[in-house]
Amino acid sequence: DLPLPGETIIPRNLGNGFDTFTMNLRTSRTWALGEAAKGASKTRSSVTLSVEARNLTNRVNAGTPVGVLTSPLFGQAQGLTGIGNGTLAQSANRRWQMQARFAF
């Protein structure tokens, strides 16, 4: 709708959303097992152990605030922000994941 004469015009993108911060960490270690075959430069097999932490600081990132001026929820977030690859967050909690890989 067009504004009426004398009505205050709110410029586009006037307000700001909430800030976001997330920190992920992954570390791994590989151990070689067995002897290398004759003429081969690699060992026969290996074991890799890794640990991954998502949202290491355990911070909740609020989603986009409601932008409808007449809404009683104006300016409040009603969900969580997308975290990584544009997908919505399943949980704002810190998550740990451990992995073991055996290569032969």
C-alpha cells in the first residue's frame, strides 16, 4: 500500500537483526598399522580417531525478528538462525561427535 499524505515513511532495511556467532572445532589423529608392502610407499592400514564440537561456545543465535509493525511480537525472534549451509538449526545446544575410521 502507498503511504497516505503526511504519514511517516520507514526506509527499507532501517532495523538490524540480531548478531550471530558460532565456533566449530575438529581435531583428528592417524596411526599407521603394519609394515609397508615391498615397493609401496604407504603402510598397509591405519586407524584415524577424530573429535568434533559444533557450537563450542554453546551460544544461542536468535533468528530474524518479526518485521510486521502491527504485530505484538514486533522486533522479537520466533526461532533460531540458520547455521551452516543455509539449513535451519535443529538445536542451539553444543554438540560433540566422535569418529573412528579404519583404512586398509
